[in-house]
Amino acid sequence: MEIAINARVLNERKGGPYRYTINILRELSKIDRVNTYYILLYNDYQFDFEMPNNFNIIVKKTNSKVYFDYVYLPLFSKKHNIDIWFFPKNTFSPMIKGKKIPVFHDIVYFEKDLHFREFKFFDNLHHSIMIPINGKIADINIAVSEFTASRMKELLHIPEYKIKIIKEGVEEIFAVIKDKKKLNAVKEKLGLSMPFFFYSGSLSPRKNMLTVLQSFKKVEDTIPHMLYYTGGYSWLDNEVIAYIKNNNLESRVIKLGYVSDEDLVVLYNLADCYLYPSLYEGFGLPILEAQACGCPVITSTVSSCP
């Protein structure tokens, strides 16, 4: 069987869909030596595991995701007799030939009062048009949680028989670390002060980071904790950064930037508590990652979080 995977999310090198995709490929490469795979990317990517001979890495260099998704992939599907297309994110061209299986990590674009602050205009327009179409023409839609599946049925009107719930899991790297030398090495490397609270992820409005900061401000004089958070910079960060500055929290709330998975595991292990009061999650994988590392979690009671 010929299987094509739109793996362009790997070129973005961040976020939940990236982690989901790289782990799908890693595990498939261990167990399948029969089917032929085409791993499609729009830029070079260095895998940290060996790909077997039945896995073909195809790179079509382009700066345009739109061209890659809506021109190149349909042309590729015409040229090759692909049996199954797998889309780790849920948009694809209806012109692609073969059975289609997209993954729905969430449908935040269709949640009232969330999506227009979260995404730029053309992102909203593109997804609001394509996602409902894709959900209906797909052969099977994978939902990562019962919550996401219920919202797909309610908001996108995708019939239940076209939805398969396959929950996410935690990688083996996320575990309790007993080696104090390893813990202390990362503590020194990142310049961590103990004790501390921890948050990882984007600062988009639905992540509710402002509430964390407001709560931290109220108790800062009564607790010794630092607050560390990870992630890159995006156009949505300004409100959070301004709050930190305007409330004189720069010495207590520290951004670590992007950290490796190995350092992330240590942060979970060292933190007194992981803070994740998100207003909307399709699954909420960081909650499980923190718990696997023995770190208590404070989260919200909405969407898939509780």
C-alpha cells in the first residue's frame, strides 16, 4: 500500500502537531516494513532516528505553505498512485486523490470569542472555509479526545461514523528523574532559582497566562517562588510582556525561551507546580507530561483539561 504523509509541520519545529507528527513517524518506522511511505516536506529536515528503506523523504522547497498544500500535493497525488493520505493537521486540498485521514487536534477556529483574537484574518478565513469541507469529504477524521470529537459533531456537523477518537500519549522521556546531578546540571545551565512555578507553551489569549500573572501578583509578597515560562515570541505576546513590566514582575517572572525536550523534563521535575489554566484545549498534553514527571498541576475545568 502507498501512504503519503503531509509532514510539513515538521519544518515549523514547534507545537503540539509537530510533536504528534514526529512521534507518529518514529513509531511507524519501527513497526512497518511492508507499506511504502512518502514523507512530504517543504524544506530540509534532519530526523534523529533511522528511516527504513520503505520510507521516502520528499522535499519540495518552497516558501509558500499554500502552494505546497494546494498545488504541489494535488500534483503529487496525480503522479503517484497513493492509497491513503494522512494529514497531521486538518486542512488539505479537495483535489488530492486517494483516501484522506486528517487529524483534529482542536477546532478553536470555530469556537466563539476565541478564534478572532487568536489568529490573523487570512488564517481565520482559510480555516473557516476549508475545515468543514475537509471534515465532510475525509474518509475518516481522527479526533484526539472525546471533547474534540463532540465539538466536531456540534460545530462542523461531521457525522459520528466519520470520526475516530485516538487519544494522545506521553513520550517515555517524560518521567521522574532521581539523578540529582542531572537535575542540578540543568538548574545551573538555565540559571534557575528555587522554588518555582512553571508554564510551557504559547502566550495566546486562550492559554490564560494573564490570569496566572494576576494571581501571582496578588501573592508575590507571601511566597518565595519564581515563575518560569518557555516558548518563542509571537505577535500575541505583547499583552503579557506589558503586564509583567507594568507590575514590576521582571525579577520574579522569567522567560526561558525555547528549551530542549531533555531540559523540559527537568523543569517539570524541579517545579513545585505546573500552571496550565487554559480556556480551551483539544487535548492538553502538557498536563500529562507534567504528571508523568511527578509535578502537580493546576489547570482549568473547561474543554478537555479536567
